[in-house]
Amino acid sequence: MRSPTDGPLAGAPIATRRRGGRAAFALIPFAILVGAFLLVPTVALVWGSFHDSNTGAFTLSNYSYLGDPLDLVPFRNSLELSLAATILGSVVGLLIAQAIVSSRRPIVQEIATTFSSVAANFAGVPLAFAFGATLGLNGLITVALKNNGIDINEGGFRLRSLMGLIVVYAYWEIPLMVLVMLPPLQAMKPSWREAAEILGASRWQYLRSVAIPILMTPFISSLLLLYANAFGAYATAYGLTTGFVSLVPIEISNLTNGDVSHNLGVADALAIGLAVIMAICIGSRAILERRSTRWLAR
């Protein structure tokens, strides 16, 4: 009779270790990519932010912008732009996502989801050109409204301004909010509302005591994602304003490629500040996402 330690049972751990070894070997190319395009640039960025770009000597002067209100203008503009675009995108996107979930026609959900997927990834110079051709000084909509007695530029609206960038950023922030809030909204079980109605709760009581507390965590998580997405955007803002609006990504580009303002050390320091803000948003979102997943999986 075969003992429990003979045959396939004894060989199973060895096979498992072999499969694990092959899987680890397959991850080597991924590890090389991570090291080459993430770890090495990060180390170089940190090193460059604490050294003079001309002499290579250690210095803290690259971070002098932290104590100068004028040098903090790019951060203030980026913070205000990202906050306004996030608020606009989150409110409108949440309403659209709720309307999609409430729709009983699958075709509506499919069309809305497909459009949101395309619009959320339509950014950069093509988006800047599209808005310039429609809402620019001589854009199609601008001229059409002016011919009907409505001049949107008289009120101070300009695409080459923070207000104009807020409108453009909202174009991809709204569909992005739709995409990230659809799963939590779809995960809300009808049985929860039925149970609340059986217990005599009104619709407002259900929203206040059940729906809002459950959806608050994924909603805040989505806000952080939208904020980080807007804060790090570069191509759209530069293509639309050609660098006339002072934002952190644009300022980094000017310090890196400019002839007069060329200073790699300060650019590295600004990039570190940008990376810290992005890391806080992404890290906080990861924590909230884990918490909301546990709630919605129940």
C-alpha cells in the first residue's frame, strides 16, 4: 500500500516550487522595466533636487520656492485649477452615472459607457485644438453665439486662462468620474432599499443612513483620482495656452527646455513637490478603495 508521503502527494510541493520559480523568472522583464523607468528616474530626480545643476555641489536652494510666494504661483494655480475641475467633474459625473444606472435600457448604458471611455482618454494637443476650434476667439460656437448677440468673451471668458482650462479639464474629468463611480453605484443591492422600506424608512432616510455612507468612501476615492489626474496634466494646458498660464508641469518644462530659465535643479525640486502631491492622492485613494471594496462585497 502506498504511504501518504509517496507518489504525487510527495511531489506536489516540488511542482509548486517549480511553477513559482518559473513565474518569478517571467517577472524579470517587468522588474527591469520598473527599475529602468521608475526607480532609476526617481533616484536621479531626488539627487538632482539637492544638487546644483552647474557645479554638482549639495544645496537646498533648489527648494527656495517653498518660501517665496511668487515662486509658489504655479502650485497655487495648479491647486485651484485641479480643485475646480475636480468639483465640476465629480458633481456632473456622479449625476450622469446615477442616471445611467437608473436607466432600464441596456443600450443607453452601453453607449454612455463607451463614450465615457473614449472621452476620458481624449486629451493632449488634439483636445486643445478641438476646444480652440469651437470655443476660441474665432471658434465655431463663439462666432455663432456672437452672430446671435451673445459674446462670451465680453464676460472675461478666455480659453487661454484658468477659467478656460477648467472647462477643458472638465471634458475628460466628467467621463472619468462616470467610469469610476459606475461600479459602486451598480453594486448597491436593491435588497438594501427594500429592507429599509420594510422597516419604514423614507427615501431620504435610506439615502442618509445607507446609500450615502456606503458611497462616500468610493466618492472621495474618485475625487482623489480626478484631482491627481488634473494636477499632473501637461499637454492639454500647454497646447491651449502655449505656456502663458503658470502651472507646475508647464514650469517644469520651461526650466528643463528653456534657454534663459534653464535650471535642472529647480525643475527636479518642483517635480518632487508634484510627485509628493500625486503620491498623497494615489496612496489615499488606494486605502479608500480597499475599504470600499470590502463594504460593497458584503
